[in-house]
Amino acid sequence: MIIPTEPIGSIPRPQYLVEALQRQAGVDELAGLQERAVAETIAAFAETGSPVVTDGEQSKPSFATYPLAGFGALAPDGVVIPFEDGHTRQLPRLTAGPFRYQTYADQYFTAARRHTDRPIKQPVIAASAVSLIYPADELDGYSRDAFVEDLVDEAAADIRRSLDAGADSVQIDFTEGRLSLKLDPSGGLLRSFVELNNRVLDRFTPEERQRIGVHTCPGGDQDSAHSLDVDYAGLLPSLFELRAGRFFVQMASEENPSAALAVIRDHAKPEHRVFIGVIDPINPAVETPETVRDRILLAAEYIPADRLGTCDDCGFSPFADDTSTSRDIAFAKIAARVSGTKLAEDMLN
């Protein structure tokens, strides 16, 4: 029995790329530096022994906004996401339709494939996250229903293009799931998010959905989270109503992992592979392989080992300007995850 282990997505950008972004380097120079950063990131993944890699999202402005870059009908004053340390992130606001993605994730996969033959996982943003750009007041000439129809088409195309390009799997980033319960404790917003994302997932066959995963976490940006204080028990039952085959669930930073694992045991379906977070990206201390092993053995008390996988809780740098974690620490943590997963695998076998 093999316990699969995978990264979530983002890796801190090298300093030369951060500086180039800060000084707004020209298009050609920036493209060359991003290509270099992708190559270095994939090489560093290989050194950890990671069986699955990503491009580290080196070329994305952020995990959430990459489809929007260059779209003209946007204003900067959209939904504000507050983090526990007081900093915020703000989404743009749609001002007119029709809505179309400007960038699809398969272009990142294609760029990464030039540098490795290893399986590549391609993260994409959830339709539910992008839906937050539509304003509270309906736009003249472009109804919310029309926007949602366009959004479902675009989000499904984003996944389809990556699968067709050869991605080993596609991971839908659903960090807004737990946050929705802070915005709307009744759960109505969460239910609408699940319904919307299932409209996208229904575009795929059951076999294809086994290659599509959903990632949930309480956010991780500048060493802070946005919804870690929200009870996981409110999210997890709805999470497993999503018609995906794989689930990547933050757990290393969870205060009471046993309680959360019990909810997963009760709600995950037999066809689900559950990847448990065993690395906390916003904690600067590097986990030991033994710590990772023990977290996996705890999870195996609740989830059958043949349906278990491991991952990091979140990406290490989901926004391009987040320099709170160094690349060295990120890859040391990834190496610990790979080694610790092997230790647990040997014990469970």
C-alpha cells in the first residue's frame, strides 16, 4: 500500500522575482524571470523526493485572481477578506458583462511540463471564489443568473483544459468555504457555494472526477489565517457533498484534529481519497518526519489507510507579494512531509 503525498500549490517566489514584480519589470523580462523561477522550483521539488509537483504558482498574481488579470470590466473595490492579524485582501468588483476568463490554468501546466517528466498537479480557483466579484446590486444588462451561467462555463473550461493538457490531477482551491461560515453563520452561503461548484463538477464524468480534487483551509497569508476560528464541523459535512474524487483538508494547524477527523470519518464517501494536511505552512518551525508520521497514524485511526493521502495545509505563498516564509523553509517542510509519509506508510504496511 502506498500513501500518496502531494503539495497544495504555491511556493514562495525567489527574491529576484519579488523585486521584479515590485518594480513592475517589463513583460519580456518578467516572463523570463518567471520561467527561471518555475524551473528552479520544480528542481527543488525533485530534490525533496516529491512524487507529484506543481509550478509553485510562480507566474500567478495570486491563486485566486489569475483568471481576471487583464479583464477590463473590473473595479478595485470588491469584497474585503480580513485576516486574523488585521491585514486584508480585496477582490475586484465586476462592472459589466459578459464575463470571461483572461487566463486559463493550462498555460501554467504547459510551462511547467517543459521542466519535468514528473506528474504535475494543476491548481485552479473555485467558481465560488470568483462568484464574489459580482456586486450586491444587479448590473444593468447583465443579471446575476447570466453571470453564473458564464462563470460555470469558464470554470469548467479551466479544469477541462488542464486535464486535456495532461495534468495528473486538477485541484480546486476552495478556501472561501470555511470563510463563508464567518460571513454567514446560517450556512446559506456555504450551501450556495457547494451548489455552484457542483454545477461545474457535473460537466465531468465520474472517471474524470476521480482526477479532480477540492482543497479547503482557513486561509494562509502573511503568517495569518482568515477563518481558523470557525468550527470545522460546520464545513466538513457540506464539503463532502462536492462531487469530486479527492479532498485536500488542512489539519496540521487544527486545534482539535481528532474531532475534525471524526467528522471526516462520518461524512467522507467510499469513493473519496482524503489527503490530510500534515504540514503547517504559516508556522516557521520545520516539522520532523516523526511528527508527520504521527499525524498520519492519527488520521489512519479514522480514515482507512487505502483512502488516505497527505498534503500541506495550504500553499506557502498564495499571493505573489507574500514573503513571510522563505523558500528554504518551504522546501524543508515539504521534504519532511515526503519522509514522514514514507515512515507512516512503512508502519501501516
